[in-house]
Amino acid sequence: MKRTFNQPFRKIAALTFAFSLAVPFAASDNSLLSNEAHAAGTTLSAAAASSASASKSVRPATQSFSLMVQGKNVKRTAHLKQGNGYSLYVANGYTFSKAKNKIYLTQYPSYNAQIEKLPANFNLQKVSKQGRAELKKYGTVSSYSGDQLFESPMASAKLLIQASDSKGNLWNYIIWTSEKGDSYLFRVHAPTSEFAGTFIEIISNSLTSIVPN
């Protein structure tokens, strides 16, 4: 089934569940693509965003969070990972490669997100043009902002564009700036499946927890 940002984000209020104030982001375990993992995506809380802006020295090694799975509230754990000049939280069931600056679903690596640090003086218009050219080969490129990202972890993204092919595979090109002012380019790939929207929500929450060291 084809999923786009319109579907998971416009209906986010009905699909998501509130986390405790200590939760930095939503996540799932290795059963994401099993029948047990029909949980909807979740959103980053205000307190979590504040936590995400903390420095490396005060960030806890793990964070607990709650997730609705088959109508039940279950707990999961996310782990702080150190990248090249940044740290972020990665959900159980996902792997972070520091060497490749990539997060991927451990059992299904084709679901992944590539992280690229942008220079302080990057030109948003130039990077946006580059992103559209990059995504055009996959299909029609669409941009999302404002109400289209209602309660999404990426609601504050500087740029969010997406392309999908005839089979529903998604490619997302996102520019995110943390509260500390550093900017990153995220390239997210979600193969077509009924779990694509859930994956995008989980990985988006992970990516928006990024903080420079």
C-alpha cells in the first residue's frame, strides 16, 4: 500500500499516543515488521526536545518510552549512540553505523536513514534544488510543511521533500536544524509496505534527537 507523508502526518493525531515527559522519541523492537508491530508512529514531546538539546555529558545512556502495540501500552528502551560529532538515540531493533552515518532497521536494512552534517553557512535554496534533482529520478517530487506535518517530529524541519515510485517506495530528503543551530541533511528510504509510515515516524523521532558533541 502506498504511503506518503500526507497519510501518516495528516492523520497523526488519530494514530499516535502521548508519551511520558521523559520520553525522547518513539521506537519499536525487532518485531516492527511482524504482526505484533502494527503500532502507529509517535511524536517527540516538548520535554523530549529539551532533553535532546542537552550536551553529550548530561545525556543519559538509555531512555525508556511507551508504545501502543495491539492496543496495549508497552515499554521499550532506546540507546544513546555517538556519531561523528553528534549523538542521538536509536531504538531497539535498529542499528547505528558510525562509520556510515546511517541508521537502519536491523532485520531489514533497506529501511534506513543517512545522516550528513551541513556546513554552518549552507545555502538552503541551493540544497533544496540539489535535493529535488536527486529525488526526481524516483518520481514526482513533493514538498511538505505546516499543517501537512501536523504533530510530526519533523514539523520544524527547514525542508522536507519526498518522492515515490510507482510501487510506493519512498525517498525523503530532509534538512533539520537542532536547537543548538547545527544543521543536518537526512536521506530516508522506506520501501513500500504497510509499515512504511510507522518506520518513518520512528526514524524521524530518532533523527530529531540528534545533538552535536
